[in-house]
Amino acid sequence: MSDTPEPSGPQASQEPSLDEQIAAYQREFRDLDPQVEKVVSALGRLNRRMNVAYGRQVADLGISNAEWEVLKTLVLSGAPYRLGPGELAKRLGLTPAAMTHRIDRMAGEGLVTRDRDENNRVRVIVELTDEGRQKWLEAMRMATAFEEELLQDLSAEERGSLGEMLIRLLRRVELTQPDAGGRLTDLD
């Protein structure tokens, strides 16, 4: 029996517990390391559920996860929060066509502007608007509260240790799968 509380609600009845999943895998694939499977399955489920929670938060702000990604990328680029569509597409792992579609939608919503570069009239620049920055800030406030609640049962030392362990796993994936930062298909 696992020490970890199992989820309740509609999702719980549709998905086996991690212990049940691992037992089923072991029946079918005897070479399975249950400790490894527990870690990767728990990470996968946690990632999926966190993405749903974040999606609900940004939806409450009237934006999509896809739009949130663009806002975040522009903020990460630093003031004045401007990038070309090609650079945005590259950083988000999207095709240029998908990026154009996303920018069109966001410009129509007032989250970004799209203008010609004054120094190179062929080049287009996408810039975060004040409204887009406010949406980003509010999403960050909501995410911070959610993340604090998520980690409330861990001490500061445990949070630090967990963070370091996850970074080691991330580095391993980045080393062995250097192209895994993009997407196999567009989300739009």
C-alpha cells in the first residue's frame, strides 16, 4: 500500500492508482523497475495535472495556454519585450505558420502589437502591450499561489533537494534528447 494519498473525484475513477498501474505493467513486462516507473509515472501525472490547473487559471484571465506561452517568452526576452515572429516560433518550438496564427489572434485581443521594424522594413517585430503584461503579471500571481499550495507540505530543505534532483533529471534528458525542447506537432 502506498503512503501517497490517491486523488479523489472523477479523474480518480478513470485512472488506476500508481501502484495499480505499476503492478499491471509488471504483469506484462517483467523487466520493469518499479521504483523508476513510480518516479516517471508520478512526474507525468503531476505535469499533466499542473498543466490543467495552469490552463484553468489563464482561462479565467481570458487567455489560452498558447497565448500565455507567447506572453512568457516576450517577458523572458527582457525589456522592451520585443521579438521577431521567427524567433518566437523557434523559442516555442512552433512552425512559422502556427506562430503567425497565434500572433494574429493575440494582436486582435490587444495582448501584443505587430509592427514593421523601423530599421529594416522587411522585418516584423512583435511587442508585448501593457494589457499583455498585466495578463502575464496576474497569471504569475495566480501561479505563485497555486505553486505555494502545491509545495506546502515540503520543508524549505525538501523543496531545495527536490528542485536539485529534478534539475539533474532535466539535464539528463537535455543531454540525451537535445531536440526534445520543441514540439512534435503544433498546439494551435
